Amino acid sequence: MAEPGVYVHAAAALGPTGDTTAAERMRLDADPPPRELRDLVRRIVGVSLRQASHLVELASVASQLCLKRLPVAAPEDTAVYLGTGLAEVRRTSALFQQVMPPGPGMASPFDFINAANNMAAFYVARLGNFRARNLTVTQEEFSFEWALRLAIEDLRAGCSRSALVGGVDENSQPRADHLRRIALRADQVLGEGAGFLFLSREREGARAELLGVRHQASGNAEVALAGALAAWRRADEPVTVLPGFRLRRDDAAALAAQPGVALRPYLDQCGGFHTAAAFGLAAELDPLGSPAELVIHINRNAADQLMLVGMRHMIDGRPR
């Protein structure tokens, strides 16, 4: 018996330059400087998030933008699943500087509150007026993928009728200090950002169908992609592969050699961070996104495991 379909009805990606649409994105040739998001928060969220952290702002802007792209308001029983690899880096660092010598020994109340790793998901639910399950998932490089997989399984099991699934991570300066928390090659840009997908089992009006999230213990990216293509590809339909930030150069070369497969290096626009997959998949559903029907995101983690996400573009619930 075929599993119930899960469909994407809205998506939004927020990049490190404050970009929210494909037309605003630009190639990053160096680590982006810290960006103030207050004006963007007021414009998109509509309220001033006083004392909110930078991570909370990223999640709030992207989630609200996603919800505003829905044709009707999301139901109150929408579940929230938020993946984050590092959560509150800046506020946690500030907290330790205050309480550890030679600091003053007293923590700022707002820094203390914001250092909680589930504050971003709390804001997402509060701003969306949601009163259902709210989960923060942290699984390093696969934080977003596991959050997405959990949401898909819950929707298929009937635990909820809709879900808002996202990934968010912030960077910090200086680069050398942040690289103690995430390993990047010298030629990789240190990024940040957020991506959100609004999901339901309703096919009508959908922007895309989520085909599944596959976890593979083997580190052979070419073999993993071949298995995903066998499971998800229709005949010889064009395929766009989104390579994650942990893939090696030889991985990318092997994937690009697959017949009918085109690589889209979205990391050029957002940089490397643990939940960059959320940005990449959400950005694919921008109005100027890829015309390919099948999109596969693939990434590996530090343990050399692989995670793949399959998504098929649709127009009003029908394949392109």
C-alpha cells in the first residue's frame, strides 16, 4: 500500500545578506559581515521583537514569510519542527563571558532567557498562533533532515494535519572561534540563514511533493544517489541535485557525471552551516527556482553517513 503523500504549500528561505527571494540572492566570495535584521523583522513580522536574539530573528522572519505565502491562514493545530545544529551561539557566548572570570559574574536576564535552545521554535509558534506540538531537533549536519523526516512521519500517521518545518543556524565572529563549532574547508564561506516549508497531506494547490528522507550509513554518495533515483525518478525526467556543505569535491564530480543530473551549488548564496539544507530546499521553491521536476538534496555528516531528501515540483497540486 502506498504511503500517503505529503505536500509543500509554501516555502521561504532567508540568506545571510537579508535576501528573501531569488532575485535578491548573490554569490558570496567571502564570509558575510554581521547583518542587523531589525528592519526586516518590522517589515515581515510586523512587530518589534524587543530583546530577541539574532537566531530568533532569523527563524521569525523566515517562518512568517513562509506563512504569509499561504493562500489562507495556517490552522492553529499546525505542528512546529525546527532543526538547528548549533542553536544560540551568540547569546550563549555572551552569557559565558558575563558569568566567567574576568566578567562581572552576573548574567543579563535577556541573554539568560535567549540562551535556551528552544526559544527560536517558541517564537515561531507564538507568531504563527499555533497550539500544537513544538519540537526542536539538533542532530548536527542532519538537524533539518531529521526534523523533516519526523514531520513527514507524523503527518502520514495522522498525528497532525499540517506542519511548519524549518532549519536555522547563525554564524559568529571571529571565524577562527566559530570554526571550533563547525568544520569548514578554508575555501568554504561561513554562512547562516533559515529555511521553512509548510506541509500538509492536502494535494490541491501544492507547490511540491516531498518524496521522502533517506538515511544511509555508507559514505558512497554516487551509490546513494543511484538508489534515490531508482526510488523517486520518473523515466528520464530532469534532476537537480543540491550538494550539501559536507560533500567532498570527488562527491560532487561523481554526482555531476550522472546522466540527466544537474548540480545546483546553492551554498554559493548562503555559505556553510549545519541546516543549510533548509535554505537550499526552500530556495528551490522561489518563483524563479529550478524548472526541474525532481530535486534531491544530499549531504554527509562527520561520521561519513549520508542523508537525502527528495522533492518534486508541482503546479496547483499537479506535476510540472
